[in-house]
Amino acid sequence: MANHARTGYIASMLTLYLLRHGQTSFSRADAFCGAALNPDLTEDGHHMAECFAKAYAATPWQAIFTSPLKRTLETAHPLCNLTGQSPQVRDGLKEIGYGKWEGKTVEEVSQEYHDDYLAWTADPAWYPPTDGEAAVSIAHRSLQVVEEIQKVYEEGNVLIVSHKATIRILMCSLLGIDVGRFRYRLACPVASVSVIEFGKHGPLLKSMADRSHLDERLRNQPGT
């Protein structure tokens, strides 16, 4: 389903491409890395970004939006270089705030903040990580960015480079899925892209978590 996006296809409606950033040391270690942490991409993360850029350079992009964090800006950089686009940075696309969980593994969080972790896993829509951000807040701020895009770009292809939780929460909001289920309903591995078209009946999921632009070695990297 993603092949049409690489061949100069001109959308007659607004089409959003939701790209998760490439690998970081935290994604490789399966540790919580939210808005408070700002790591660079790993070497393989940079390769992932370059693979996406090469695969999607022929797509006629109307705009490229990113979160303000380095891992998304570095992921967008190769495509911006190839297309001459400048990234439009929006705070609404940054990752969830994990509060006191930042940088910790699931096992560490489950031990140190056990009750908070159980509440969050049961319903992250309303129960945030310890001193962190609830999913409903992320839905609100990320939808504001989509509303801005819809006002400016009635048709064509727009890329959003963001983060695992933010992309899944945004997709749930657009597709009518309970935001509290975002961790259990949608996949979003590093450097994956999902495509949503906005037609007369509303948002339509065209493809999800596509990683065909990556070679087998990159697709099989450890982590999330």
C-alpha cells in the first residue's frame, strides 16, 4: 500500500504521513524516553532516516512538520536536504512527558512506581506516568497541529515526524479508537510510517507501521 507514495503520486486530498524517528540508545534499550530527554539518533538511526529519504524523495511534499526534539529533526534532515523543504517545528508533536520515569526501563518503573505504573497501563488516557503527561493532553496538542495543517493544506502530502506514543495517540484520536488503548491497538516501531487520507467520510487509514524502506538488518534491530 505504500508504493504509490514513492512514485510522484499527487494526492487529490490531504494525506498525512506519520513517521516515527529513527533508533536512539533509549529505543534500542526499550527504556522510557519522553519529552524531557533529547538524545541523538544512533548510527543505525541515521541510516534509517537516510533510507526513508531515499525511498520517499520523489513524493511531492507540501510540507514537513516535526517535533522540536533532536531525534525527530535528525530523522527529517535527509529528506529535507533532498527535497529543499525546511522542517516546520511544532511543540504539539513532541513526545509524551514521562516524568520520573524518564530514562528508566519498564522493570525499574514497575518496581519503583508500581501503583502508578499499574494505573497507567490500565488507562493511560487519564492516568499519567508519575509527574508526567496523560494521553488526553497529548491528543489535544497533537490534534491542534493536524487542525493547523488542514487549514493550510486542503490536499497533497504532508509529513509529520514525531514519536511512538504521540503518533499512536494521534492515530487513535483521528480514527475513533479509545485513546486509553493506544499502547495495545497500534504498532509504531522506529522509523515506521503510517498513512492517513482525509476524504469526504473523514480520516482513512491507508497503511500502518510500514518499514519496507528499511533493509532487513535495520528492520531486525533490537528495541522498540
